[in-house]
Amino acid sequence: MKEREKKIDRMLNNRLQSLTLVAESTYLRHNLSAILRSAESFGVQDIHLVADRKNKISGASKGSEKWVEMHFYKNTKQCLEKLKKEGFSIWVADLHPDAKTPDTLPIDRPVALVMGTELTGVSQEARELADGFVIIPMQGVTQSLNVSVASACLLYRLSTRIREKQGGGDLSKQRKDRFKSMLLAREKQQKESRRRRKELAKQEKMHQSPTDDGDRSL
């Protein structure tokens, strides 16, 4: 268990709360699930969902939603104003002529990326509340990416830059401790469930009627 705890500690020491993503009305469940999985994989702790209903998370995330903290909002203004009060700079993914790239976007403050809907992109309200815009430079004929793919590209590059700048993650000790306790408790529960299944299978095998070899020999 000590080795397992050391591995968890290494993971938590690289987890980020200074980088987050806002999914504005992302209604396709497979896209939302893929965004959550990417965020968790890159060590992003918080995801903010703007929608008039809580989207059902599809199986594509394979439990990733259990390891990111999801915050729900009824509208964009409520979400972005809250993030600004917490010190985040707001960067909207948009084909704006003055847009930054993931390599040039300033990371001297906490960063919130705003991703729009699958068909129409970010809302005008998000554009008006943003501190700036970000694009992913394209080298091919295609000039747009699926929202979940674009989110993964941005999160990967920005999370790498932020860790390089500050020498690792920045999750608070309180959040680290809570995460670790949750993870260890879940793993203990899973281990116990596997033990019970094995025990039940063993008991069922013992109670099965043996083949009557005497009848077969007649």
C-alpha cells in the first residue's frame, strides 16, 4: 500500500487547479465524456458546465467524472463572472484575428478555456466577457476540430506549459488529501467486491452436483 500511496502522491503533485475548462452547452454526451476524460488525464481538477440541464455522462469517460470536480451553471454570465472573481483569465476558443495560440497564451494568471457548442461555437456573451481568444494553428486543409479533440489539444499544451513554469502542479493540500482519501476508499471497496465475487464463485462451484459417473458407465 505504501508504494501505491507514493504513486498517488506523485500524481497529485502534478494536478492543476490553475487551469480549467468551461463547456458551454455541449449537449452531445460522447463529446462531453471525452472532454472529461481528457481533463482528468491531463491532471485538470475542475470542469465547468453551462447548460439548462445536467447532461448525462456517457460510458465513454470510463469513470473519469468521478475524479474531476464538475460545477454546473444555468448561464454563461454566472459561470464566467464567478471564475473572474476567483482570479481566472477567460480565453474563448474562437477564430478571432487576434487570437493567441496555446504556446503564446499568457499563463501568469489562472486560465479558464471556454469551448462552445458543437455547431455554433461559443456564444456572443462569452466573447464579450472574455479576456482574449485562442486558436489551434492548422497546417492542413481542414480548419476546425471536433470540440472534444480541440479541448484535448489545448489542455495538453497549456497544462504542460503551466507545470514547466511552476515546477509541477498546484492543487491545494486540502484538495489533495480529499482526493487521496476518496481514491483509496474506492480502491478498497473494489478490492473487497472482487474478493466477494471470488468467494461466491468458489461456493457455487463447491455446491454444484457432481456428474454421475455410475449412470454413464451402464
